[in-house]
Amino acid sequence: MSETIGAALDRGAAALAAAGFDEARRRARRLLGAALGVSPSEIVAHPERAIVGAQCERLAGMLRRMLAREPLSRILGTREFWGLELLLSADALDPRPETETVVEAVLAHLPERDRPYRFLDLGTGSGCLLLALLSEYRHARGIGIDLAPGAARIARDNAARLGFGARASFAVGDWGAAAAGRFDAIVANPPYIASATIPRLPPEVRDYDPLLALDGGRDGLAAYRAIAADLPRLLAPGGLFAAEIGAGQRDAVAAILGGAGLAITGVVPDLAGLPRCLLARR
């Protein structure tokens, strides 16, 4: 079995378009490049190049998975976040670009990059937030906590692969209740989707991200309440809390944090202009 790169691109794009995918040709080009290990420019420059045997089988299998709405990052088992290539697992949320807003907010509020800060990442998942911060603060150390053992395991693997194993540790536990000591900054991207709306999520999210990382309880705010209870104990004096929030949750999360004795110091929008990161200090 063989076909040319150009024919495979046309076939993949047609299949994705028929299944209702937007930007079908761009998606097909990314899938083809990943399957063959070539750049998009090579696909455009050499449409006549033949793909044979195992390459055809790999491409066909990946296309079937994408047609089932599995994200390309899940198919490949990796996701780039803050310039870091992270391994993914079924136990950890697939990091989204908008979550980088939390990293940007911490960098803006803790400008001294050489200080030996202590960071805590609650609901660490793949470890993306903590590892992004450690990549920027070369003398910092941090702890990531997740309720899912598989998430803590993949975060630990990512830290080791990226060279942060000596400065990052991970534990299984229930939010801040599993942590002790004081931290200069605490970050979190907790589950914030109301339980009743989860069946209506896009299948790429609903069927492939772990429910534990999505379900925020009846009103989507359960995790923020649990986290807020421990923040006064865990934050160092003047310490920063930076959390991702969902659409329309700014005032409700601010009220929860204010009720725990924290002062709200800002809201940072994502690239789409939506309130994405809420900041508070002890």
C-alpha cells in the first residue's frame, strides 16, 4: 500500500471536512506531518513524495482517532506548554494555551527571577504550571499536588525529562490539605465546569480529558472553596495566589477568596480578552 503525500493530504482533508471539522486542510496537514515526522513546509514542497507500508498504516490509524474527535495532542501523547514539551496521560488535563496566562501573571508580580521562591501547584495535572515557573526561576523549588496518582506520576516524569527533577516534587493529595509550610506563590487550574454542563462539552474535551479535572461541582466552584480554606495557612506573608477561572466566574471566585481573608489584587485577561486569571494576596 502506498500513496503520495499530496494524495494523502487531500484524502485526509476531505474526510475531516465531511465529519464537520473546521480548517480541515490545516488539521490534515498537521496530522500528516506528525505521522511522517516532517514539517509543513516539506509537505507543501514535496507532494509527489511516496509514503509506503508502515507510514500509511500509522497515518490511517491517526486519522481514525482524529475522526473520533481525539485531539492531536492526545494522539501524539505530548503537548507543548510555555515552550516545554510535556508528556500527557489519561489522568491529566491536556494543557490549553490560555492557561499560560497564569504563568504570565506570576512573572509580572514576582519580577526577581533569581530569588529562591517556593511554589505550590494545586491540581498539578501534567505539572505544566509548576514546570513553566521553574523554567523561569532558576533558583526556585516547588511542589505539585494532585488527587489522581496517575497525574502525579506523569508530572514527576515530565519534571525528570525536562531537567527539573531536583527542584520539583509531587504528591497525591486533596488540594492544600496535603501541603505544609509557606509558599511565595500558589497556582491552580482547578476544575471549574458545573457538573450539569459537562455532557454538553465538545467531545474533544468531554471524552478525552479526565472528569476529575473538569467537574467543579454543582456550580463549578467547589474546588475554589476547598483551596481557599487552606490558603491563609499556606501563603507566606504577602504571598501570591494565581488561579485560572472560567467564564463568568470572576466575582464568585473573588467572593470566595475574600471570605477566606485574601485581598483580590487583579484579574488578568487571556489573548481573547476574557478574564482568565484571578490574583489574590495574603
